[in-house]
Amino acid sequence: MMNRRYSRLCGCLATLLPAVTYAAVDLAALDKDMVGPRMEILVLGSVHLSEYKDFDRTSLDPVLDRLAAFKPAFITIEALSGEQCDLAMRHPSVYGKDFCASTEIAKTATGLDVPSAIAEINTQLKVWPAAPTPAQRRRLAAVFLAAGERASAYVQWLQLPQAEQHAGDGLDGTLVEMLEQFGTRNNEDYQIAARLAARLGHQRVYPVDDYTGGRHQIPDREAFGKAVQDAWSQDRSQLQPVIEEQKRLVTAKDMLSLYRLTNAPRTQAVMAESNVRPALAAVSVQHYPQMWVQGWEIRNLRMVANVLDVVRLHPGARVLSVVGASHKPWFDGWLAQMSGVDIVDAEDVLTE
């Protein structure tokens, strides 16, 4: 009799335990009684402008006007930091030999390797004057290039009067030519983030991309890539109309409408589902598409952590994170769970 009662009791507990053990904790609610200023983060989902060869860069001005009105104190970009590139160069067996752009030209001009350049940047910015001289800006631009922080170098270059945009103070003719070329590149790091940072008087932008966890150590990378692409190509009925409308708006020079479309909740849902659902549903002997999804999520987790690391010592700061549109759902979802963080509606900012 005792054994039967014990068995019944265990059976009842077994039905209850999963609900108790796996009950989700609402992490977003933990800060409801928080004291102190809250951080505001605006995640701007961007098309990769490099995909559009002939777009009119001045058509971005209305987008920049609305982002400037948000008045972010920090701007992050989807780029690898000089520190991570330096790490990658020291581990070619993990990351390959051409993981980041070379800093050798800037090293020759300044005499600084990446760690030394990063140290000088940190030292300079701690004592940076309210009204830096052109020589100071040229030097800092050169040091940013030596550190592998190209977009931040361009931020300094843009704040120089045109007559002061010349060689000197660590910038040689090759580096000046490089900085001038940045202005012609169809890249949101330069055309949105750096231009906005210079307009707001910032000294730099902050790279937050991260491949330390999302690299796939797979011998047959070609087969891996093909399996993922095949999964994505199974059903593009929702995504393709979005892509076509984006192309139309770029051609029409209506970049404000483009960014409103790209950051709209419906578009974001389509992008997220088109990225992940087909990959998870794909049949693959090696499970390559499913591996890709886990790598994608690891990368996004680390990028989100990097955003927070930029501003964790600045409670109440306003942050603009410019990132590829496909990342935005993960940024918004995970950042919204962080204590003291409020997600700003990109549609509202772009509409005002």
C-alpha cells in the first residue's frame, strides 16, 4: 500500500515539476523598481549600402536629420574592432589570414602597432580638449587608422576644416588618400554613423561586431555555405517583395522611406523568419543550416554584449546602434531584457 501511494505521489510530482523547474523568469521586469536614469537604445536596422552601387549619398540627409534629433551620446557600428582584428591576426588557424584590413601602411606612417595605437587613443581621449587643434585631429585620425578603427578616423577627418585636411602629424599622403576614399564608399559605417558622429561633435564610433564565437570550424566550408544558401532559397515569397521595394526606394532617392520600411515591425518579422525558419527546417546530413543558426545567435549575443560594454559606465545614455537590418530583431529582443534599458522605436524616430 505504501509503495502504491509513493508511486502515485511521484507521478503527481512528475507532472508538476516541469512547470516549476522550467518556469521562465521575466528578466525584463527585474528593473521595475530601479533607481537612477535609464538607458535609451535606438537600433537602426540598415541595408548594406555596398549592395547599391549608384545611390545618391545626399539622399541620406533626411535620415541623418532625424537621427541627429535623437541626440545619441554614443554610436555603435557593425564592424570589428581593432582589438579583435589584432587577436585574429595572432590566430590565423582560427580566423584565416585575411580576416581584417591590414594596418601596415598606418603602422609605417605612425610607428604604432595595433596595441600601441589603442593605448594612445585611450590616453588622448582621456585628456581631449573641448576645442582640439587641427594637428590634434590629424594625429588622432592617424592613430585610429593604426589601430584598425577606420570609421573613427573618418569621424576626425570630417571635423577638420577643408583647408586642414592634409598630410602631417602622422598622416602621410597615402593615409590622406585613404581617408578621402572613405567618403566615396557606399558603407553605412561611413555614410551614416561617421557622418552623424562628426555632425554631433563625437570623437569616435564604436565597433561592436564579434566573430569570436560565430566562426564555424568546418573543413568543407563550400558545402556548408551551399547548404545554408539552399535552405534560404526554398521560399522567398515574403522576403523578395521587400528586397524589390528596397531597390525601388534607393533608385528613387527616397532613403528616408527605405529606412522606415526596413525598420517596420512587419519587415523585421519577415527578415527574421526568412533567416532562421528555413535553416532550422532544412534537411541536411551534416546539419549545416542548423549549425549556422547557432553561430548567428552566438554572434548576435556577443554583439549585444559589446553594445552594453560601450556604455555600461554611462547610466542614462542615449545610444544609436547602426547594424545590418537582419540583426535588429535580436538586438531589440535581447537588449530589451537588460536591466535599465529602454528600446526606442526606430519608426517613431524616422517619422518625426
